[in-house]
Amino acid sequence: KAGVTQTPRYLIKTRGQQVTLSCSPISGHRSVSWYQQTPGQGLQFLFEYFSETQRNKGNFPGRFSGRQFSNSRSEMNVSTLELGDSALYLCASSQGSLENEQFFGPGTRLTVL
Amino acid sequence: AQKITQTQPGMFVQEKEAVTLDCTYDTSDQSYGLFWYKQPSSGEMIFLIYQGSYDEQNATEGRYSLNFQKARKSANLVISASQLGDSAMYFCAMREAMIKAAGNKLTFGGGTRVLVKP
């Protein structure tokens, strides 16, 4: 079984631009969660999608949004990029709720100049 | 207040020795889950072990074991017989409110960097 894939792996953008990151979960998994990892704030939960519905949302501004498609693939979008958005963005997939394992992708490293 | 606290920012361990990574947590929920992840320099988070709050036995997975002390709210990871490949960041995480509607949100600690010396 293929693991969680994220594209692109690396991205460089400038302030004010917008960016879309993609996550393909493990086949059969319906839950996709997104996390932001920075040296200063650590790992922070962004949001979770389950069966195309946002189930949970972290404390991030509205510039951060996401969606999930019927094939469970998920995208997250960040509009009006700021320097502080530079981070490793990780997505995790699991089969459903209350799973004992969440499998993470390799992440997308976003640099905002 | 921090929900997950990992007090050891970094530590060295000799190859083949055991190492204990500390994790304390704070929750008012009765039902919760505790996870440990390994993050090598490549960035990918690798799941290691899981402990449910109602599990009576400490979880074990190969060389990884979890020393779960519910009353103290601690969930320390023990890595036995350390290998050079164990050098990485280790994160403790918690999922609260273990009901389906609560979803899979994980709260992470700040991590502990482990360096295994040959």
C-alpha cells in the first residue's frame, strides 16, 4: 500500500502570494489532518477533514483553508502569505475516527520570502 | 497551560543502551489517547506507539515501550538497545475526547532530540 503523499515537497513563495498544498491519503483512509511545524511554535493542528467535511479546526486565521475531495485527497490553501507562514506542513491520514494510528506524509516545506 | 510537556530538549545516549523520554500531559477528559512519533531529519513523522487511557497494560512495540502512569499523567517512552538510526526528534502527542465527533486532532509536545553515540 502506498503511504501518504504530499505535493509539492518544497515551495518558495513571496509575501502576498497564495499557495495550495496537496495531500493524498492512504487508500481507504477517509480522515486527513493538517499540521504546521515551525521552530518557534512546534507542531500545531490546522484542521481535519473527514468524508469531505471539516470536522475540526485549529486556531489559525481565515487565510488558512482546506477542502477534501470525494476520493479523500485534500488540499490546503494559504492566501496572502506572510513571512511567518514559512513552515513544514504535514498531513496525516487515518481510516476513520478513534484510530490508534495516524500516518503522516513527508511534508511540504514552504518558504515565504 | 501546556497540554503536553516534554522537559528534555535534547539528550545523548550510548549505542545499545536504553533511553527514557519523558512526557507529561494535562487533560480533564477520562478517555484519551497518547502517541509517540519519531521525526528524522527528513521531516516525516513516524508512528511508534499508542496508549489508550483505559488500557490496563503498558503498550509495547518492538524496542519501544510506554511507561504509562495515569495518576501522574505521564507517558514516558522507553527505547531499548538504542541504535544509530534512532537519532531523531521524538514527539509525544495526545488525542482528547475520545468520541467520534471529536475527530483525530493531536496535540503535540515540544519534542526531544535524541543523538545516539557509537
